[in-house]
Amino acid sequence: MNKDTIVIREIRPEDNVQIEQIIRACFHEFKIPLEGTACTDVETPKMFEDYQNDNNVHYIMECNFDIYGGCGLKPLKDL
């Protein structure tokens, strides 16, 4: 992987499963508590759907069609 083969793009519906697996794996790898985090959040399995409002965006980083991570920006609920 190098800077010439990395693609940063907006999330697509077909990315949901892979980005969910990446998110959940981080919690186990870094021994982050699961309760009250994205690991137990109902939005995690459906990231594409939850980032469809006008002021939301979620980017995916991929290389050779493999997803390596993502970053989403949107207002938090109830704040």
C-alpha cells in the first residue's frame, strides 16, 4: 500500500459489513470497553444509512478494493 494506491471516498451501502467488522475489531484489539461505545451502537451495522443527512459525511479509505478504515462526521444525537 502506498499513497498512489489509497482511495478516500464516501461510504456506499456495500461497505456496511466490512466497516462494521473493522470498527468492532478495534475494540477488541485495543481492549476498549464495549458498553456505551460504537461497539454496541445500533448505528454501527448500518453506517451508510446513518450518514445520509445533508450535514453528515462518512469517508472510507481503501486500497485495491480492500477497506482499511473510515471516518464519519455528523452531529451527535441529543446534544
